[in-house]
Amino acid sequence: MDGSSPAAQPQFATLEVSIIVPARDEESSLGACLESLTTQAGVAFEIIVVDDGSSDRTREIAQSFAGVRLISAGPLPIGRAGKNWTGKNSALVAGAKQARAPWLLFTDADTVHQPGSLKRALEEAKREQADLLSYSPEQVVVTFAERAVMPVVFAELAAKYPLHKVREQNSAVVAANGQYVLVRRQVYDAVGGHFGVATEILEDVALARLFRNAGRRVYFRYGGDAVRTRMYRSWPQLREGWTKNLALLFPHPERLALQSLLFWTTAWLSMAVAVSGAFSRHYLWILSAAVWLLLYRRIRAAHFTTGNNLLAILFGVPMFAYLLRRSKQAHERGQVSWKGRAYRTDAASESTPASKQAAKPIPRIENQRLSTEN
């Protein structure tokens, strides 16, 4: 295990948070991430960057920041049923082993953190009595594909995983965003941490499920005030990433694809009727316009700009339907890929489709003794 010097902290300060950043070929984003993390104030922390076999300048960039520890994840271990650990989980486990603080922040290399956000997140976790606090970052979109698709995806995620439901301790709905997950170290170790979900492709939701099933409090919200990210920088990246994840996030991807296309088609037909009715001054134009506005209202829930929302309505819905179908097919074949690695999915070794795997119910826990209060 290699590394640079430990993060510089005042000798009198008690280490509060270990920040763990997994990184595989992240030269385009790691510098901005570490710059935003190393300048956090008001809390004693260390930063551990875990290099996951990078072939670009990732290691060099990490080493250029004084006080940042750089370690290597090593080869991927073999998990249950002969499945490899995912690269990200392997890196997170390696980072957690080296961490020394009572709180762990797992955050991706493509994130940028607002000044003072670490201190505020720690205070919020304690105030909410959360064992796992997760933020859904503000999404930065630049290219046409990002601007068209991302609002639709996150609007559907908001509908599938309502934040108020996720925060209910007895709810069957559980979620987290792996781009920002803050956990109590003691609880993380007790429930198995990322070691317990090492072969899971959707490790953030799986980790939140571990916490919830153990009766621990999960707190999740939109965190645009704390962190932002640009997940994908090209259409091939976006296509590969959502192909890997969508069939796991939505239990019936083909049905959702069809529903989305029908809603989109109906909305645009209604808009045509509305325009025609407006010219003829027929009252039906108001009703027809309302159908289109329902689609806009659904997209708006994803916290993107008006321009991006309109672009998503124009082009994003059919692109989303295509990605849903592509993801379903990939999981049915039993293999998805990400960053040069191929991963087996549950469909490769089990008869249950991947879409149904994502919908496994969470046991009710009313009769369990909770260690925290809602």
C-alpha cells in the first residue's frame, strides 16, 4: 500500500471526518474536486484518494496536493458466486481500511464541494440523528446529450424515490447517491460497509439498504447547496453509465420506457391541439395545454434550468426510453461494462431478471429496537 504524508491537521484538533475519494482515470475532474475538499474549514479531516488502476495522470494530480494520502486499491477480489467486486467498491473498502476518523465521507472524483459544506453536512447528520446521510448533487450538464437526458433521468428518480419516503424509517423505499455518502464509522463497520455490498453494481442503494435493514437511520436529500457534479462528459460515457444503472434503479424498465413515450407523444399531440384551438379560440386549447404542462412539471422536479427542461421535453424522453431498453437488454444478457471493465449481473447466474432484483422488498422493522430516533 503506497501513500503520501497524512493530511495536515492542527495537532490539537481531533480528527472528525475521513474523506475517501475513489478514482479511476479521473484526470479531467480530480484536481477541482481536491481543491474544493482541501479548502474545507471548521472541521478536522483527512483526505484519502484511492487509485483504482488509473492509466492517466490521476495519481500525479493526487500527489500534487499537500496532505492528501494516495493509496492503491489493488486487484479486484472475487466475491460470492464467482463475481468480481466492482472497482469502486474495492477502492472504497481499501480507503475505509486506512481511514482514522469516526465519520467517513465517500465522494466521487467528479464532485466539487461548496465552501463549508463538510462542516454543515456533519452538523446536519448529527442534528437528524442520521447514521447515513447522502446528498444528490447539483448536476452540471454541458453537451446536448447531457442537457437532454439528465433532467428526464433525475425527474424519474425523484418520482420513484420520493425524498420524504426515503427518510421514513419504516418505508420500503430506500436510496442514496454514491457521489456523496457520509456515515458513522461505527455503524458502517457493524452493518458490513462496502464489503457487504462489494459485488453490487448499484452500491449506493445497496449500502443504504444495509443501514435501513439494520434499523439505522438513513437521511437523503437534494444537496445542490453542498456539492455539484458532472457525471458524464460525452454521449458514449452517458450511454455506458446509464446502461449499467437504469435497469437496477427502475424495476420495470420496459414498462417505464413505454409509459414515457406514450406520455411524451400525448403531450405533443395536445400541444398541437392547443395551438390550433388557440387560433380558433376554442376552449379545448386550455385543456390540451394543461397536458403538456403536466410533463413540464414532472421534468422540473429534477432541479435543472428552464432551458434544459425544455430541451429534455423535446428530445430527452425518447432518448431516456432508448437507454431504459438498452439497460434491460444488457442486464438480461448478464453483463454490463464501465471504464474498461466488464461486470456480471445477477441475470447471468440467477433466473430472476435484474429488474426484479432491484425491487426486492425491505423487511418491515416496526418490531425492532432502533438505536436512533426518527
